[in-house]
Amino acid sequence: MAKALVFYDASCPLCVKEMTALKQHIGDKVRFINVLNTERMTHHPQINIERSQKELHVIDHQGQLRVAVDANVYLWELAEKKAYLKLLRLPLIRQLAALGYRLFARHRYTISRLLTGKSRCQSCEL
């Protein structure tokens, strides 16, 4: 089975924390790619770099692109953890989750500073 590809923002402390947690559960099933690493991103021309810096992108095991909430739910399903996240795919909840995700993504550095004391970290490769 091909590995899923996870495109994450390695300068966001909260993003890195979540990807680190995922890596502990599914490290051998996925490959993590820092979207800020322009050399590595040249190998994935199908990924819009600007958009991937704003939202989590995953190319799943079947080659399908998953973005934002759907990408996150997919990864936790792969990890066989947080089964309750499947609720985020229900019609009304999906719309609310997408709005919440966009708000979080837009303000992730501020939220990171409030929760971790750091708004950004030096590029943290996994």
C-alpha cells in the first residue's frame, strides 16, 4: 500500500504538535512534507503551495486529495483514534466545522501564541 502524503505547516507550533501526535500513531503509513520546504514541494506539483500553507492537505492512499477538515478526519481515522471526528462529515456539522477550521487556520499563529507561548517555531521537520 502506498503511503499517504501529509502536507503541513512546519512553522506553526500547534500544527507541528498535531502532526507529531499523528506520527506516533501512523508514522509508517504516511510521509510528512513541510510545505515551507520549497525543494521538497517541487516534487508535488499537484499541490498548490499557497493554499497548502493555509490548510492541511493530504493525498490519501488512493491518490485522492483531501483538504482541511476532511484531511484531518482522514488522518485520525487512519490512526484509529478520535472516532468522534467522523461527526464532522455530517451535513450541517460539516459546514460549521469548515467555518471553524478556516477561522483557526487564519489565526493559527495567534492561537499558538496564546496556547503555547510561541506564535511560530523555526521550521520543525518531522
